[in-house]
Amino acid sequence: SHQYCSLPAGAQRATTAPASSGLWPSCAPSSGPAFRERPQLPTEALPPGAGLGAGRGTAKVGWAWGRLWPHTKRLFPTPQLALGAALVNVQIPLLLGQLVEIVAKYTRDHVGSFLTESRNLSTHLLILYGIQGLLTFGYLVLLSRIGERMAVDMRRALFSNLLRQDIAFFDAKKTGQLVSRLTTDVQEFKSSFKLVISQGLRSCTQVAGCLVSLSMLSTRLTLLLMVATPALMGVGTLMGSALRKLSRQCQEQIARATGVADEALGNVRTVRAFAMEQREEEHYGAELEVSRCKAEELGRGIALFQGLSNIAFNCMVLGTLFIGGSLVAGQQLTGGDLMSFLVASQTVQRSMANLSVLFGQVVRGLSAGARVFEYMTLSPSIPLSGGHCVPREHLRGSVTFHNVCFSYPCRPSFQVLKDFTLTLPPGKIVALVGQSGGGKTTVASLLERFYDPTAGKVTLDGWDLRTLDPSWLRGQVIGFISQEPVLFGTTIMENIRFGKLDASDEEVYAAAREANAHEFIASFPEGYNTIVGERGATLSGGQKQRLAIARALIKQPTVLILDEATSALDSESERVVQEALDRASAGRTVLVIAHRLSTVRGAHRIVVMAHGRVCEVGTHEELLKKGGLYAELIRRQALDTPPPETPSGPRNRHPKS
């Protein structure tokens, strides 16, 4: 009998899924040598040496450009279309000026037919309007398609890279912040990309084209614009750095608020059990208030920039009318030319106003893009694949910890394990016991290679785990069952098959029978196609635990880790689950992590841990006779043991049991 604490909820999914993805050859037994090299998982190329400090400065910009290049090179038709639309816009003010000349002539002389003389000019204008509309439609459709594909590629690459990060990375990050980068930041970057390219490209080409037309109409008026425009752009650049910094702070605060909401909703049962809804509302509201203040401050900054820009542009128009009117009065400029100049200058004004609006979008987009690419360039210290694979016929399941020392990366000054030495003989059950915080679950994490020791080594059949393929180790060698099994919101069949994606239905049924789960599964109307709900919410604790056992057993692991696997169950569920665990342990190397000592009496070897070290080793009887720490723990638990439970009748039986 054995009992068993859980690793982070996403750990199993993040590490075992790639093992069955079909991206590399299977590590099934073969007639080759005792081990073989497994190829690296084919992933998108990361920059050389891109670790936790990578992704800054030139390296980050270069990598981001490399990621966006396949999409941006498809933009080549877009500038031509936008340039064509801009050239059309350049022609329109000139034709309007000619039309004004015709109107002025007929107003002055009252001769001939206005409609006859203006027909060709009006037709030309209508054709230009049609061409302008078609060109605008073309480059906007093209840009929309490229933007959406780029966003999908960014989300896929970011999600893939997040899944490859070390468990230590997730220890230090909140899930809500990571989800915010996958959703909000990518969406912000995509929107900025589309808007800046579409409006920015059009506005820039129109400004350039209209300036050429303006220089042809009046050099003096054009010089006025040429002097004012760089001055305005200089002021905008000075304001930009402050707005970019404020935008990044705003997005980081949104991510923090998202993390608070994600944590509360993910633990809603605990919140409800302690009647803490009001407290969580206040906590989330406080984060939202900080986010609102920062967003309003950013909005005021952008509004100030745009307001000053509009004032400056309107002053430019007023100056154009004043100087242009003087030129018309001095017969240095015709009325039609002044009309053309005003229309063209208005086009420049609108384009510059659009650019000022786009400035705020660029600030938000650059900040969002930097946050996305920061995580896309991270490289884990423990790879998901690569290393030796031992064929199954050569596996014995002997595990040894050699003078292991370990500190968690988030707490480097605190040593959890100190010169820890332990051997798990093949096919034997070894139980780790001791007070909470003694390092028992850390031992299991090192065996799964969620972390690497800071000193010493862990070996499997003599092979250092750091030389073995991690995906093969987790996907085929080690089965893990925790205190709080995590199920996914899909069918029972798919939850069990998660342990071995290519398993047949018969293999799923066999694993369920071995885990004592087939009977209760068959009692459901949908059987193995029953949807279990988010995290298995529709199942009882015992039912979820048996599905977790089946998921671990379907891959026929050589080594089995049982981390407080029955401590959270009632007595009846514990009995059924314990039967399944006893059956699963037969013939396998088993590491049992237990708090309730009554569950480990049948272990071949009991290891007592304290302060990260091995204190005592022996069988249950041997350790009792020694009268040491194990005997003291037994005595304490005997004093704390509650009276036997009253058998539950039909009224008080758990509805999910």
C-alpha cells in the first residue's frame, strides 16, 4: 500500500505531448545498439545563444525581422497599389483646379457651353475616382490577409515556445500574464501592423506626391510647408519616447489584471468555499483602477500630441490662404492654381493628421510586439528532446541519485536537497516520507527532469539523465500520478489516450480496467465519450484519480512516480484507488511520496527525509525497531488519526462517487 503531492498543473501536458507528435522517430525497441541518438525536435530556428538574456537590442530586432520576413515579403504588391492610389490623389487636385478655371471663365464671360467644355474633365475625374477606389480595395484586402496570417503564425510560434520553457519559467510567471501575451498583445500588434501599413503607406505616398504637385504650382508656398513639416515631426519624436514607455507600463498592468482574474476564476471553488468573492472583486477592481489611470494618462498624452498637430496644420492652411491670396492679388498665381494648392495642401494636412493618429498606434504596437518577441526568443536550459534513447528491452529501471544538491531557480539561496543519495532498485517500491518541506516532491521533479541538479547527478540504468532524451524519458519511461490529477475538458477516451496518442481503443479499455476505472466509465450514458468538463469538474476525486492512473499506465512505464496519490480521497475512494495502484506497481520501479505513513508499510524500502537529506532507510518493521524519526512520525500520526468514518448511507453519499 502506498500514498502519494502534485506538480504544477500544466507540467504533464507541456512535457508529454510532444513525445507523441510524430515529429521524430519512435523510441520503440529495435534491433540496434543498446542506445541510439535521437534527432533534435525540428523547430523554428532561434538565434544562437538565445537564452533568458537574449531577445534584447540588435539580436531581438534581427530575430523579430526574421520571423516577420515571410509575411512582409508578401507585401510587395501593396506599396505599388498604395502608390497608384496616391498618384491618383495627386492628379485629382490639379484637375479640380482646371475645373475651377472653367467655372471662373464662364462666370466672367458667360459664353459657350459649360457642360460641353467640362465633360471631358469631369469624365477624367470620375475615372480617377473609380481607379482610386479599386486600388484602395486591392491593397486593403491584401493587407488584411497578410495581417491575419501573421497573427496566427505569431500565436502558434509563441505558444510553441512557451510550452518548451523550463518548469522554472512557469514557477516565476503567472498564467494570466502569459495568456495576455498570446491574446491581447498579438492582437494589438496585428491591428497596429495593418493600420500603420494601410494608412501610413497611403498617407506617406500622398504627402510625397502632393508636395511634388505643390512645387509645380508655387515654389514659395511649398517652401512654407517644407519648413513647417520637419519641425512638427521633430516635436512628435520628442514626445514619442515618453508615450512608448507609458504604453508599455499600461500593457504590463493589463497583464497583471488579467492574471488576477485568471487566478480567481481558475480557483473559483476555493473562492466560493471561503466566501471571498467580495475580496477578489476588490482585488481585481484595484488592478483595473491602476490600469485605467495609466490608460487615461496615455490617452491624454496621445490627445495632446494630436491636438497640437491639428493646431499646427490649421495654421499652415491659414498661412497658405494668406500668402496664396497675396500671390493671386499680385497676379503671380491664378485662382485655379490656388484652388489646386488648397486641395493638395488639405490632402497633405489630412495625411499628416492620419500620421499623428497612427503615431499612437505605432507606440502601442511596438510595445506589444516587444512583449511578444521577448518570449518568442527565449530558449529553455533543458531541451524537450535530443539525447540517447535506451530500447525497452535494455531498460531495467534502476534509478540513482548521486550526492545531489538542488536549489529552485526562484530561490537560489535556499538549498532544498543537500548531498542527497538514494538508489531505487529495479522492480522495487521505495517510499519517501518525512515532514512537509523536506524535499520529497523535489526528488520526483528531478527524476522527471523538470529541473537539473545544481550539483551531483541522477542516473537511469547508469545513464546520466542529462544525456538522455527528455521527451523519451517522460513520454515512455516514467509514469507520473499526482495528488491532484489534472484532466482536460474533453472526453474520457481522449484524457486516457493523452498518455499515448497513438493508442488504440482496446489499449484505452485495458488501461482503464487496470486502473479500476472501466466499471464507472461504462455506467455513464456516453461511456468513454463522456465529456469530463474543465479539469474534470463533473467527476469525483476518486474517479479523476483512476483516470490519471489509466493515463499513466497506457504507455507501460518502467518507472512509476506516485506523489501523494490517495491523500485527498475519502476512505472508500482511497480503497479503490489503492487497489489500482497496487496492481500498477507490480513489476515496476516505483517511487512513492507519502505523508500518511499507513500507506507505505508494504514498500520494499522506506526512506526518511529531513532538511533535504536522507536520515533513515529500512523497512517499516526495521525503522520502528530503530525508534528514530520514522517511529516518531508514526507516533504523531497515531495521535492525530481521527475516529473511523461512519459508513455513508444513500442520503450522505457523495453524488459523484
